[in-house]
Amino acid sequence: MSEDRIKQLIGELVSELEQTESIGDDTLNVVRQLESDIQDYTNPEVDTDENTILDDAIALEASFAASHPTAEKIIRELINSLSRIGI
């Protein structure tokens, strides 16, 4: 699984949530921060020794489980992809 696929997945997640009326600004901000963290992680010029990307993604998956099945599916795939590349 490539970093490009991970970037694609987080982009899909952000897009999906921006179109969902029932998503609060706080949740959307957390997802955008996750997107920023992933961008930083894939940038070799940025120090990412203390990243929490996987933990943050897992927490989001749990919050989407009941009310946002499409977002949950995307973030579950993202978590699997992150795990495969060793994050």
C-alpha cells in the first residue's frame, strides 16, 4: 500500500464529511488535522517522530461506527493502509 493511496483515502474521508450535514465542526477539524498529520508524515522534510496518526484514526473510526457508516468504511481502510506501511 503506497503513501499515495493513504493520501487518497484521507482526501475521500474529508470530502465525504464535508458533504455530511450531521458532522460537527469539531469532528471535521479533527479529520482535517489528521489529513495534515498524514501530509507531514509523508513529507521527508518534516520530523514526525511523535506522530499519533494511527491512534487518532482509530478514535475517529469508533466515533463514526454508529452514525456515519461510509466514513467508518473509509477510515477503516485508511487504518489498514497505515498499518501496512508501518505507522
